[in-house]
Amino acid sequence: GYAVIAADGPGERSVLPPVTAGETPSVTVVPGHVSRITTGAPLPPGADAVVQVEDTELLERTEDGCEEKRIRILSTVKSGQDIRAVGFDIARGEQVLSTGERLGPSELGLLAAVGITKVKVFQAPKVAVLSTGNEIVNPGEPLASGQIYDSNRTSLLAAIREQGLTPVDMGVARDDRDSLSKLLATGLDEADVLVTSGGVSMGEKDLLKPVLEEDFGATIHFGRVFMKPGKPTTFATLNRGGKTKLVFALPGNPVSATVTLYLFVLPALRKMAGWERPQLTVVPAMLSSAISLDPRPEYHRASLSWPAVPTASSEGASPLVPTASSTGSQCSSRLLSMRSADALLALPSRSEERERLEAGSVVRALLIGRTL
């Protein structure tokens, strides 16, 4: 465009030498004249507006044909037009970031924009993930009778990585005290938080709780939770090398392990990493079909869909409330129920007054996966 004097109005102008970004202007704009200017260049003295080149007509070039000599301004110009004053984007003394804000692309760009190359941050917690069980085999290895592939470790590691953390894969501990104790010790030495799956129910091979208490002096804060899935979920703390370590012992069923990771582990990791709001995001959602309630409060896997056009909904729900569709059988071993799930529906426990929720009911939906 052209740097101009707004009061000159439309009409013919002589063109002064150009002003380009990154340079100090060497010209002063006087009445009857304009200066060619590039986006991002400082406004030359005398000018108080910019006219876009589309609103001008070229009348004459220099003899070599390389530069404009005379132009005609075709539009009325206002003072300050197409100018960004110093401090327009960020004023002097304005706060650009606050403690607890997550540093994403825009936040890092803001720091760069004000010339900041170093800031104090919360240290990301180190997380180790361990599977347990004689029946567990690494994917790709031959399966013997009675064995299954270990899907838990893969799911848990992936979910933790989605939070921007780099977990440590501890492999599989067998259902014997020595193997379990050795791998637990290694995991606790390498990480701030140890996440295990399996070995926390009531069977004779479920050794995790006694090993934590007897071999590591751990305090079990809870070992059973009134919820579905995830009833055997266990949380413990212990001192190791002068530091407090957190242990989340999750159930062995694949769905239970994944759901309890979202509900218990990820919020704790976020809190340790300095997030202001570590809990899962909660939105209202409307059931697409009726759901029978369980005696325990249930976290029902579902996929959400938002209407393309706002529509009326029942029970006072906003027209923009998403519809929640169940992912099918909610058996805790059925990992397929997590495949398309982007929400956990927080359903109340069954009572004599209410045995199921009808289609159109609005419930709380906790966002999971890439939506959280």
C-alpha cells in the first residue's frame, strides 16, 4: 500500500521512495505525496494512514519502469486507517501469561513475541507403567494355552503420551513375589509415579498390595472403589530414596484399567505437572437411547455427536447439547467398547425409584482421549 496524509483526500499523488519492513524510514511524507510501504514496516513521519494498493490507480512509472512515480487515490481515507499502533497487540506492562497456563503453540509464540526465551515451568512427572500376570504375553510373541496378549500396557502408555509425558515401559511382572518386587523397585527408582495393571483383586495370585506394604512400606490409601468399572482400583504412597512415590494399581481388565487411568491417574499427573484444572472436562450430554442402571455408579463408554443445526431437546437441555450413544456392551474385558468412545457418562447407581435412564435424559459426560 501507500503511507499517506488522510487530510489530502482522494486524488493524484507523487510517490516518494519506499519504506520496507525492518528498516528505519528515510523519508517524510508531505502534502501531495505518498510513500510506498510494505506490511510490517514502520510508518514514515508525516503520514497518518495507509491506503491499500487495490484502492489506487497507477498513473506513471519511473523511466526504468521499476517504481511508481505518480498514483491516484480512489477512496476516502481516515486517519489511522490500516495502521497498528505500537502497543496495539500487547500493551506495555500487560500480562501475557499466568502461572499454571499450559505452554502450547500460541503460548510459546507469545513468549517469543515479547523476546522471552526462558521461563520457570513445573517439572513433568516421570511415570512408569507395569503389567502383571502369568497369562500376559507381549504382542507379537507366540501364545500358549491360557495366555492373552498384553493390551493394557499399550493403552496406558499411549494415553499418558497424549498428555505430553514420556512414560517408561517396565514390561510384565510374573505372579511371583520376587519378579513383582524386583520390577516394582526398578519402576519406583526410575519414576515419580508407578502405574500397574492387574494383581489387585482378591485371588491368591493377587500379590500387589501385600508386596507394596511388606516390601516397600507403602501406605494403602484405598484398595476398593464403589464404581463400575474399576472396583479393585488401589492407590498407595511410599518413601523411596527420600522422595514420596505414588502408586496407582489399576485392575487387570482392559476397560477397567483404561477408565481408571482417565479418572484417577491422568488428573494426578496433570496436577503434578502444574495444570490449573487437572480434572477431566465435563459437558452435559443427552442419551440417544435408554440405559439400565447398575447397583454401582457407572462410567459408561459413549461417543458424542453434535447436531449440525440446533434442535429442540428434552429436559431443558440446550439445543447445542451433544447426543451420547453407547458403545455397546460395557463388559470390563471388552476393549472394543473404548474404540470409538470419546466420553465417560457418569451414571447414578440404581435405586428402587429409578432403575434406568430414558432416551433424552441429560447426564454428565467426562471427555476422554483426544477430546479431553
